[in-house]
Amino acid sequence: MKRFTRTTEDFTCEQCEAHVTGSGYTNHCPSCLWSKHVDENPGDRASECHGAMEPVSVSVLAGTYRILHRCKKCGFTRPQDAAKEDNQELLIDLSAQPAHVPLPRGEKPKR
């Protein structure tokens, strides 16, 4: 199964209305960091949801910012590497907020 499909698309952000020039790896708005739930696997455009994906937190892994997006429509979550053109102030602000990701139904927290 193919895990990534490079799809180069420009778009207008539905959250802040910024015009975004895609690179084939662009999956969120660099101005406000919001995304859209269009993929099942990165780049495949197979999701039927199309809900707004809110940036809910940022973590740093090996020096790389990773944005956690959560779909406002269906609750789907996915981490995504930040891009160099992303709004650094928003990344820093989000990194101070802990992620509250709901567990799948029936799963209990690990202790």
C-alpha cells in the first residue's frame, strides 16, 4: 500500500483566507496552521470528511516542530511536521499547550 502521494496544490485557507502556494508537501496554512481533513493517508485525497483540522498542540521531536491537528467534524487526529515558512509565534504559543487527544472508544489510559 502506498503511504504517501505527492500532490501539488495551491489553496485559499478556509480559516484565515490566506492564499497558500503548495509544494506537494504542504498540508496546512503557514499563517494560521489550520488544515483540512482531505487525506486518509498523506496526499491521497481519499477522505470524505473535509472537516476543518484545528492545530491543537505542538511538540518538538529531535529539533523538529510537530503540529497535532484535530478534525472539528469527526475528531480524527494527525501529527504533521511544521514547515520553515510556518508562523513561528503560533508554533511557540501552541507548544506551551498540552495536547488533549481523546482515546479510542474502550481504551484506558496507560499508567
